[in-house]
Amino acid sequence: MNEIEAVARRLIADGDCTPRPARDPVNVPMVRNWTEALGDANPAYPDLAPPAMAQVWTMPGLHGQRSADDPLAVMTAVLDEAGYTSVVATNCEQTYARYLRPGEHVAVRSRLTDVVGPKRTALGDGWFVTTVSTWTVDEEPVAEMMFRVLKFRPPDLVPPRDVLRPVVNRDTAFFWEGAAAGELRVQRCGACEALRHPPGPMCPRCGATDPSYLVASGRGEVYSYVVHHHPPVPGREPPFVVAVVELEEGVRVLGELHTDPERARIGMPVEVVFDRIDGDLTLPAWRPR
């Protein structure tokens, strides 16, 4: 057992850390600011606070200090010392027991539930650290959050390459974040579960506007392709192959196909690979399988 595993085992056994009380009680001005920023006109606010604000009330502020037994802070320090200095949040799930009301004073406590690694990811070798935080009012649980981060060892800095960069917006951010994490994510309608690509704000089948995504297998077949010779493309040496691949999940995704242009053919079995351009961009591409 190495030091990382030893510290993780001790923290898991310790359970909840010391509760951290909010600096201020739930209050109307903060609720107004929050709902205004989000454009949430629910008439229940600000007499009640949006449940998603639970984390807001206990944020430590710019100069706040976490408790010495805060499990995420302790694991972060241990992993930093071991060279896993970079962090990216991978997923977060919140559960709400009830609405908060102005005047209530919230506290939060956290416990470490899992540390897994080292894992090889598109970002570098790292450890997945999972914590569960519980918000309470007078010991009554009002909200809970599972939070998982990847603490990874960054590879040697890669100089930026002059390539055409995609436009990343709130509809497509999940796709590019997935690519950076080594996942090929496909948008899925939250209502009818229809898959679609490229991502968009509204389901073309049912009109719902609450998309989620699934992580595709990354396997498929070439549906069509072109061999690009001209004009010049930044960051590419012609000729190169650009293919539309039909995934096992049924949607089609565009990307460069890493193969000799003479070998490319419709129906070619391929799998996804991730081309890390620099620290800000990773592009999905294809290779024969």
C-alpha cells in the first residue's frame, strides 16, 4: 500500500469531517441575485431559496480556510505532493430534501468515499477522488452532493498548434469536455432519449430542451469520406482523410481518419482516438480497427 492509498483508507474510516457553517444565513438578497442571474422567474422565490443554492451558502470565500480534516483538501495535498497537481471535475450529483428558507443557517460536512487509481486518461495518469457532502439545518439533512474529481499528473507541456478550432458553447461544451477526458459523448434527449449529433439546444424529435448525454463505445464504420488535397488546412499535411463514421449507437460523427488515403473505404471498421492538440483542445479522430 502506498502513501496515497494509506491516507485514503484513513480518511474513509474517519467518516464525516468537522461541519463548516455558512458565513451568513439564507437571505433574500442572495436569492434575488441568483435567480436574476439565471433568469429564473419562479414566483416561489425569494420566499424560498432554490435548492441548487445549497453549495452557495457554505462557500468559504476568497480567503476562507477549510478544516484540517476536510477530506478533499487532505487528498488534494497528498496527490499534489506525489506530482498529481492538476484537477478536473468529472461529475457531480446533487439530491435535495427540501427548500431552504430565509433565516435558516446551513452547515456542510464531507466524507471521502472512494479513491481509485492510478488510471491512465487522456489528460494524463491520475486518481479519481470521490466525496459526499451533506448540508444540514440544525442537524436536519437538506441536501447532498456526490462530487468526483480527477487529480492527474500533467504531461509535458505541448506547444499550441495552429489548427482550426471549434466553437465551444453551452450546447457543445459537454462534447469537448468529454474529448479532453477521453470520452466520446453523444447528446441524448432528456425526454424521449433520442440520440443526436451534432449537439443542439432542442430535440428535433420531441422538442424537449433538457438534453443529457451518453458515452459512446467509440466504435463504428465509415459511412462516407473524402480525401482532402486542397486548399491548405492549418495544422494538417495533405492529403488526409476526413470521414463520417456511423457509431454503433446509430449516430454519425465527423472526424479525421488516421489511415493511408489509399486504404480508406466505406464500411471500414474504425474506433475513436483522441488527438490532444494542446492544453485547451482535444479532437476526436478515427483509426482502423
